[in-house]
Amino acid sequence: MRFFYGDKNILRALEEAQFWKHQESEHTDVIMEVAPDLEDEYVTRLEEYKEIFNATEARIVQYMETAVNCHNIMSPEMTQDIVNIINLAIRQSQVFVDFLGVLLRDSEAVKNNPAAVVVINHIRRESEYFIGIVTAFLSASCTQQNGMYNNMRYSR
């Protein structure tokens, strides 16, 4: 993600969050396909993550549509709401990354499937990329001395 969008950086971060929630939703399906004998408890968790990611993506899309309808002129409250949904997306991704670590460590179906190990590690790295890039953006935005982001509350 590039940082030269000026006062539209927050919207770019929102787009990035939307893209990654969609990706993570698809990744739950990929994991179940690559590990067809995955234990039921992990299948259930993956299905739950898919629902969560889809719901978060839908909320993000609503914010994106609202921003377009407002011609990208946002109130401080809307800006804070956008930061909050981005923070939620980051936290979800971190929990998902942690779960993928558990899957790699504890699932016999995964441990006995070299292709699944490679795919899950790749998925984990992609989610970590999202966490890193958007966290860096929010951290930089929140420490600006001037501009619309200097009062945003960022939490990780």
C-alpha cells in the first residue's frame, strides 16, 4: 500500500481492509479444500471465521459507499468510525493468524499434508502483511502533528 494519497489515505486503508477481509474469507475455503480430512473442530472454526470476515467486509463496503456519497468529505465522527472498523479488521486478522499457528501445530490432518502446510503458511504471511501495512499506516497517520488524523484514536 502506498502512502501518497494525502487526505485520502484513510480511504485507501479502508479499501485495503475490504480487499483483505475478502481474501481471508476465501482463504478459509482454500484451507478446507487443501486439507479435506481436517478435524471437525477446525472446520467449524474456519466456517465461523468465514462468516465473520464476510460480515466485516460488508460493513467496510457500507463505509466505502457512504464516503463516495459524501464525495469523500467526512465528518470527524465518520473518520473515527472508519478507523475503528480498520482496527477491528486488524484484530480479526491477528486472531486468524494465531489460529493458523494452532492449526499448523495441532492438526494431524495438516501436519500429515505437506501441501496444506505450505498453503497455510502462505495464507498466514498474507494476513501478516495486511496487519503490518495497515498498522503502519494508522500509526503514521495518528502521529501526524497536523491534518485530519491527529486526533484519531488508534488501538491495537
